[in-house]
Amino acid sequence: MTRDETSPQHPYELFYWPSIQGRGEFIRLAFEAAGAPYVDVARLPEAKGGGARAIMALLPGGAAWTGAFAPPILRVGDLVLSQTVNILSFLAPRLGLVPRDEASRARALQISLTLADLVTEAHDTHHPIATGLYYEDQRPEAHRRAAHFVGTRLRKFLLYFERLLETNTESGGEHLVGLELSYVDLSLFQTLTGLAYAFPKAMAAFEAQIPLSIALRDRVAALPRVAAYIASERRPPFNESGIFRRYPELDLDPATALEAAGEKSK
Amino acid sequence: MTRDETSPQHPYELFYWPSIQGRGEFIRLAFEAAGAPYVDVARLPEAKGGGARAIMALLPGGAAWTGAFAPPILRVGDLVLSQTVNILSFLAPRLGLVPRDEASRARALQISLTLADLVTEAHDTHHPIATGLYYEDQRPEAHRRAAHFVGTRLRKFLLYFERLLETNTESGGEHLVGLELSYVDLSLFQTLTGLAYAFPKAMAAFEAQIPLSIALRDRVAALPRVAAYIASERRPPFNESGIFRRYPELDLDPATALEAAGEKSK
């Protein structure tokens, strides 16, 4: 796939919480992997227009609001876009991160949305009742939800993405869409990396069942631009404020998670 | 916005559970509002290739699987697409249900994704722990989640969509995107209608705060094709197997929901 080498007339400006990877990380990775210049606005000092204040101005009630519900938000000149998958789908052809034909772009969006569903379910293991509460206010419910996530949902999702790789034989099982690296490959890398942070025991149990996915994850991590990014201070560390959180009590053994929690499946 | 009047070479085939509205209903509504011919395959008798069996064949492990994770699934000739918002985004320009320019299409996708987030949160009020369990297996957790949904999240979403209408002044506050009916307007209609089924008390409390949204909902319901569809047997009724379920114990008064449930917000 070819990349549009003309520089955008306006720089890409990303607005996302500066101290977490979260959903913004899927977009940072696309810029970084493509070697595209972008400004991670909220990571700038407040004196230079950065900080969380820059994000708040674009949210409902903010002085510069134009339609976003939540970050991440992308600004390119007058155009302001939000919703992670929407931003990725908009950027991908500009960054050479998706095949050009409509069918491939729709397939990439489809897989990207399914990854987003998995990410939401991973998030909800620590926030099953309300995002407006702390984890500590919903621990028993989190334990139940995590048992079902690790015991049934996670396997279903992981085997699904593995099967997509297996059946993309023209790419030798190396890419989710088409024959080259796409934003969906980057998003699978990020999702698998986050899951391994949050659920190291569970993910270790699954690794042998998803060899193509693990190989893709490791190939992406080794791409020179991605490796340089991961080693840099531009990538916020995983922590217990983001989507993927390491709470050892939620990292259950997939084989016994439901039973150990006294749960059944209908 | 103009519609591509050439008939597709292949008929549109929708695969979705035949007895519920669910996420498939957002796609049925787009076809119906546009007057576009489509086959709701699983509603055909099994002898004619219908029934749930037709869907299962396209799901992981099925004989005709080509990449779907879950229904709804759209087939157009050799092209098979899944994920509700992806299908809508693909169909909309073909059905004359989105402006042609890229910025408007991205904005429509953005709003559509935010509606999908609201729909997922509405679903999770009755399934906060696991989709693999019955509601009856997670009633206390459902009550907690519903208190936060009705008490904080629902208001935030509803006021957000209202504000989008208010600020689309060129449309007189009548459309979410552009100057004419789009698939996003149809999706807002469906979401508000489903919410009013599931949470009649809560939605009645909000109606006065979202006059443009209610007016849009009622205008869509009165469109001749949509009115005919709603009156027909093609539209499955709301019921307690779909996304929007009427469980009176979850239909809390927004003003007191958190307090009554003994909940706080951080």
C-alpha cells in the first residue's frame, strides 16, 4: 500500500490524557509506526497550551467544543474528529496503514471495531458497575466479571483473531488485512500487550493456542520505529489508571476461573 | 444528498436474529427508510435457507465463515461485512443516508459510534457481569449498574445528542449531520425508542430537557416508509431477549437513582 507522501497542510494534533496509554495509544501507535509527525498536545506543558486543560476545552461544555463526547480527539486544521476507531479509519489511508480498496477498508474497520469491543470488555473487568466509581467500590462485581471474561470471552476473542490470521493465507498469516502492515495489526499488538500486562497468568495460558497472533505482536514490537517509540518517554507506561490494569486478584486461570468463582455459564 | 439509483447487482442480505430488534434493527431501519430492497434472511423459513441456522453458518466455526465475530452480518454478492456501525457506514452512501463529503461521513461515523456506546451501556444494565448468564443470575449487580446508568450516564449521553442538534443550526436543529435525514438520525430514533421501552419513567423525566431529540424521534417515526415498517410484521417487537428490556426494577427515577440505591459517584 502506498502512502500519501505530501505533508498535511496542518499538523496532526492528538488530544488524549497525557499519563495513560488508554484508547489514545492506538492512535499514537499509528503515527509512530508510520513515522508521521504529530503533536501529542496534552503532553505539552500548560504554558504551551498543553495539559488536561487542552482536552477539557474540546469536551462538552468546553470553550472549543465542536462535537466530541470524549477523548481521544484528533484535530487537523478545522477538522475535529473523535472516537478512536473513527480517527484510525480516517488516518489510515493518509498514513499508508490500510489497503486502498473499499472492501479492505471496511474489513479493517470491522476488525478494528471487534478489537474495540474486546478492549471495552477488558476495561469492564475492573469497572463492571460504573466508570464513575473507583475499582475499590466494585471489587466483588469485578471478580465475578473477570471470571467470565478470562473463562469464556477472552478465549473466544483471541481464537477469533488467530483464525483471521490463519485464513489470510496470502499474507502467510502475517497480517489481519491485506498483505502489509495495517493499523489493525498495530491495534492487535497494543491489545495483546495490554492484556499481557493486565492478565499475565491468563495470557500465558493462551499463548500456545495463538502462535500467529503472538508472532505478529512480536514483529510489530520489533519494527524499528515502534521499538524506538516503546523505548522512548513518549509512550506512557501501563498503570492502574488506564484500560489495562494489573490487579492480581482478577488474573485468574482460564481453565478454572468460572469454577473457582462459583460461576456457571448458561 | 443524492441516492445511487442503480440497483445493486446482488441483493442486500441481512443476517440477524429473527425474533429481536437488537443491533440488527439499526440496519433494518436504514433499508426501510430508504425504501431499499433487502432480504432479512433469518426471518425466512428454514426450508428457504432462513432461520438461525443461516446465521450460524456465517459465525466462527460455521461452514460459510468468512470473518464475522457476531451478527448483524451483511452479504452483498461476495462481500460479507459485520459490526453494526461498519455495515451502516458502508450502506449509507449507497442508500442516500449520509452526505457525500468525507468530513460529514467521518462525523456521522463518530456519532454512530457514540450511539453504539450508549446502546452497549443500556444493554449492560441488565447484563453487568456476563452475557453468558441470565439476567436472573446478576440482578443485584444489574440494580447497581442501572442506578449509575440512569443517574449519571444516560443524562450525559442524552444532553450530548441534544447539543449536537442545537448546534447544527443550518439544519434548524432537525438533523445530527448535514441538512437531510441520515442513518445517524435513524439510529437516534431507534435508541430513544428503545430507551423509552426499557426505562419509561427515566425517559419521561428527561423528555423536557431534550426537545429537539424528541422532535427528531417523532419526525422519523412519522416518515411514511418508517411508519409503514413499524406497523408491519417485519419489525420484531421489543421484548426481554433484546438489548432494551423492560425490567421495572431497573427503571429508576434519575433524580434519586443513586441515593435510593445507596450509591455515590466519585
